[in-house]
Amino acid sequence: MKIGVIGGGAWGTALAQVMASGGNDVRLWAREKEVVSVINSVHRNTLFLPDCPLSERITATGELGWVGETDAILVVTPAQHMRTVLEGLPDNGRPLILCSKGIEAGSLKLLHEVAHEVMASSPIAVLSGPTFAHEVAAGLPTAVTLASADEELARDLAERIAQPTFRPYATGDVAGAEIGGAVKNVLAIACGVVDGAGLGQNARAAMIARGFAEMTRFGLARGARVETLGGLSGLGDLVLTCTSTSSRNFSLGVGLGEGKPARELLEDRRTVAEGAATAPVLREAASEAGVDMPITQAVCALLEGAQVRPVIDALLNRPLRAEGV
């Protein structure tokens, strides 16, 4: 099978390696000319995933149309650029597997809704879960959610891309898979703030639990299933990204907790911390849905320049409430 991968960052490269290791020929599109050149010449992505030797089945390109001439396409672009990238692809009915995490600014649409608008004839699936790119590329055991409204498609794609160390679990709950992946990025920033501010592990555990309550409230309001939110793409991904400095979002939060300005932290980053872009969009979507998300609001305040201590004090002085609410 010929697989296209759109996005030459660490995650896109890791997924290309997984697909190639399964015996597929992979066409990897990257925006950066140096990434294309070095992958084709020495079979490494020295810019984004330097420690991983890549399969010779991977061919890099800067031409979107050539990637479109494949049997299925994994889309691994930043969420806010997905619409533009998809508009550059031929709508030829090939299955699209969306591997980015976020909510589109302005429209407040989930990414599968964006893809349906742009690529009306293409079947859409979503891949999400607890995945650090360097571990996936190294062949360490990983389990993910693969969601599609067409559950037969989800099962078929899961069987095609599965490997002993890469296990996709199929579901029909696309909204749940996407919302878990988007919201956890924002919550990971919050947990990083706790760490950077030196508030302790008790506080971080509380942040994860209360953050999961926020994720669940918002997910249910947008049609997600509670079991999906409690699965790999929700709780599983939340735990991973809220407890490791390998998470870009967690590391951003650590810097904010230490009192560093958000602008400075974001300017220094070669890779994208999706939670920074998602937080204000999620705040707007939650307000529209009538869902209370105080942790998300706190993250937005810090990204917009608020001081750490007053934001933390505001959270700690919220009225007490029953658990589960």
C-alpha cells in the first residue's frame, strides 16, 4: 500500500516510520526544503527527529499533489493550518486519517468537520492517543484510538496500520477522540505551570483530575461518549502529557510557572505547542456551549500575560462544589 503523510515534523516523521516499517511505501510531505533534502539523502530528519534512522521506503517531497497519489493519507499539520493544506490536495476519495489535535479558530469546528467541508468525497478518520514521537519512531509499545463515523472503515484502517508495537483501537466516536486530544494539550500547560511554580505533586494530581472533569463536561456537550474520553485519546493522553517534560505543552507550562513571558517562550520554539493555539479557541467554544472551564480560562490568562500567583490564587479561591460536577 502507498501511504501519504502530510507534515514533516517529529510526529509526521514518526508515523511515516511506522507505516514504512509495516511494509508500505511512504511519501512524506514537508514544508521545509532542508527536511526533504536530508531525508532523501541520508534517511534521517535531522531537524525534528535526529536520533531516528528512517526506512528507505520513505521518500520526502515538497509537492502536495504527489502525496495525494496514494491509497491513504495521514494529515499531521498544525490544527490551524489544516484547512489551507487540505485545500491544496486533490479530492480524489482517498481515506484521510487526521493526526493533529486542536479546534479551528473562528469556526470552532473540530478538525474532522473541517476535513468534511474541504474534502467532501474522502472518508475521514482520526488517530489520537498517548504518543511521544521519539518513542513511536523507536518502535516502543504504543496504543492509540482510531475513530471514524464509519466504524467499518475504522476497523479496516486499524488492521492495515497495526503492528505488534503500534496498536490502534477502533471506535465510531470521532468527536470524543478529537476533543480528548485537543483539550489535553491545554491541560498539559496547566500541569506544567504547577510544576514550574513549585506547587507539588499533590497539586498536579488534582489538576489532572479536575482537568479531566473539564474535558468530560465539554466533550459531552459536543456529543462525545464518556467511555472515549476515559480511554486512550482522552485520559490516556492527558496522563502522558501532564507528567513529562517530553511534552511540548507541559514544558511551555513549566516556563510560564517560572514566571517567563509567554511570547518569549513561544518565540524560542521550533516545534509547535498546540495547546497555546487551542486554549483561546477552547475558551470561546466552551462559552458558546455554556460549559464552565476554569482551568482553561486560567491558561488563557497566563498566555495573555497575567502573573502566575494571582491566577493560581483565583483558582484556589473558587467556591467549593461537589465532586463529579
